[in-house]
Amino acid sequence: MDELDKWRLCDELNIKQAALLIAGEDPSASQYYVEDNWEPHRRPDGYEAGKAALSSAVRSLRLPAKVKEATEYVQINDKNSWEEYGLSEIDINKTFILVSDIRDWLSSRGCRTGFFFDEGGIISSYLNTYNQQYAPKLAAAVRAWEAVTSDPELLKGKSPKEALMKWLRENAAQFDLTKDDGTLNEQGIKEVAKVANWNTTGGAPKTPETRVKTENVVSTGKPPKQVNNCNFGKSFPDDDDDIPF
């Protein structure tokens, strides 16, 4: 993993870091001097455009973010006292955006390659929150399935449905799986987990329902007696017997 790839570990980035990554620049060092030490014409190609577009989208509420306004300190009455004033500008160092929101926003603007995308560079339209037909529960089912199937640790000691429900609870707010008071929508989580659950039959491997006992059979002219094997051949669903399809 090179230095740039390590930034993929971040769940959120500030505007400056995001703009640098859009430009293909590693923010590790450049974030500290790109604004103060580099003149605009020396900054990475695409940085200024990315910064301006991100800032505009945040200001117009088209891109969710934890916004922090820029401030400056002004000396008061020629004394050794200072007061902080807001500048009505976004602080690009302290305004943070979720990486998933940056990716969706970029995709909605027709940008589907670069740091924020996988090798294919395509994000499915049904997973894009900017799609007018975006369905949060559908996206939740897909993302939960992807997360649980790609990380064996999430399945340790749990059935697939239990692992899916745990992931959905931890990410409920992202997919509108919470109620108005902020508590979890357990019914919604259960419904989504049913859709994503691949182990709908579960239980022991299937074997024949019955078997014929042939040992020490005395010929009586009658067919051999069949012996029931209680639970052989039965499967135990992962609590999805009421799934509606």
C-alpha cells in the first residue's frame, strides 16, 4: 500500500484534503503548504477547481458536511486583547465531508475515475444518493451484503442474518433506518437483513427423509419397514420463513 492508498482508510476528509485527492495529489505533506506557500499557478492541476466545487456544493447544501466557518482575530482598541470574528466563509481545513458522500457527489457530476473510485470507476446508479430514484433500504441491503461477505471477521460466531443486522445497526443513520427520535428502526433493519441474507435455508446438509433398514431382515414376504430419522433432511431457516418473496 503506497502513501496515497493509505488515505483510503479515512471515512471523512476536509475540503482541502479532498480537493488534493481529486487532483491526484497526496495530502500527507502538501496540505500544510498548498495554500500558504504555493502561488495559485503552482498548485496541482485540478486542485483549485475541486476546492471551489466542493465549497460551493457544501454552501448550497447539495453536499452534506460538518461545516466550520473561517474566522480571524482582530485586535481591540489598540490594546493587547483580541476578538474572534467569523468571515462568512467555509474553513476548508475544519469542514469535513464523508468519503461516501464525496464519491456519490462526484459520480452525480459525471466524474467516475480517480482516487475516490474503484478500478472500474463506476458507482451503480441505485447506490448513488443523488439519484432521484435512490432507495435507502435497497442500498442498505447491498452495502450490508458487500460488507459482511468481504470480511470473515464479521461472521465469527454469528449467522449471516445476525452479522447483517449488526452491520445495519451500526450504519443505520446512513440508510434512514432510524426513527424520528434517533432510535433504531428494528423492524426496518430486520426487513433489510432478510433481503441481504443469503442463508435462507440454513440448517444441516440435506439427506433423504427416510432410509430403509436392511440389516438382519427376515424374509416375511412383506416390504421392509421404513425407519424415520427425525430431523434428517430438514433444514432450519435463518428466521426468514416469512420473507415476502
